[in-house]
Amino acid sequence: KGEELSTQDAALEKSLLEGPSPAAASAVSVQQEDKEDFLSNIDP
């Protein structure tokens, strides 16, 4: 019995097959910037 892909897994597989999209790349860069801002704001 094969397992069916969940919607999220199917979308991830599709995005990997299609290659990086500008939207995905910008989302990752925004997350990294937010994380850096968060870490820098922790310092007193």
C-alpha cells in the first residue's frame, strides 16, 4: 500500500521539480533578515 502525498508534500515536490521560484527565494531572504533583526534586538 503506497502512501499518498499530503498537499504540502506534493507542493514541495512540485516546487523542487520546477526549481527555485523568485517568490520562494524572496520569502527565504525575508525570513533570514527577520531572524537577524530578532537576534540583534536581543542584545542589550
